Amino acid sequence: MPAVPPTLPPAREPGRYRVALVCLGNICRSPMADVVLTDRVRSAGLDDRVEVVSSGTGDWHVGHPMDRRAAAILTGEGYDASAHRAQQVQASWLTDCDLVLAMDQDNLRDLRSLAGGTADPDRVRLFGDFDPLEPGAEVPDPYYGGTDGFQVVLAMVERTCDVLVAAIRDSPPEDN
């Protein structure tokens, strides 16, 4: 029997659900998750109620497109990675977004530090908390490796995004 994924926190605004995805530089993991989750949300007919954003904890890639290897993997699987431009997470996201998902423990620690210790642990969590195969897993940073690392990330992202979309879809309508 598969593990039951963690429940989603309720929407801050009825009828809207905002998910933020955060990694280090916003050029590999979080934009891959953003593109896939946005695609899955659209396919589920939830794009009028669900907003997906991504960012990095660092600022060195702000304004840059997605890493070419990440974009190539996504494009090869039929996703559109062309619109992404890296941005840095804003402290306001921690109170404006319904769910802020960090790709690894370092990113999670940085988010909680940004919140000054006031981050709601139900809203600021690991992306991997929703991974159906490896609950609580970190999404490995593929930046310094080869293509295989990006393929591993895409597989994790796709299966986890499926769980997230199902959880959003199955939430009471007033919550999302």
C-alpha cells in the first residue's frame, strides 16, 4: 500500500492556491519543478485557481534563463522551458504563498532563516515530503554533474508533481 502523502495547508485566499518552489540559484531544480507542476496543473484544469512560482535563495543567476541542460531535458520530454528567468526568493513569499517547497535541507534552512524563525512548518517544507517513492528525500543538485543528474531530477519532479496536483485537486474547493 503506498504511503499517504502529507496533507496540504489550506489556501490563504479561498479559490486560489499559490505554490512556490525554491532551490539555490533557480536555474535547475526549482525551474524544472515549476515547468512540470505548471504543466500538470494546466492538464488537470486547475490553472485558473493554482499559481506556481519558483526562485532561488541566491541572487547570482537573477534574470538568466534555465540551465541549458535542464531546458534540454524538459524540451526533450515535451515541456516548454523557454519562458523561465531566474529570480531570488522574496521574504513576502513566506506569508503570501500557501506552500513553499525547498528542494533540499540547505534551501529549507535558508528559507526558515529568511523568515526570522517565524516560518510556518506546515507551509514551508521540503518538496520531497510529497515524493511518493522517497518521502522526505532531497532533490539532488545536478548542476556540477552530467545529463544523468538532470534525468534523475526530472523523474523525481514528475512523480512528486503528480502527487501535489492530486492533493490540490482533492482539497475542499474552499481551500484551493
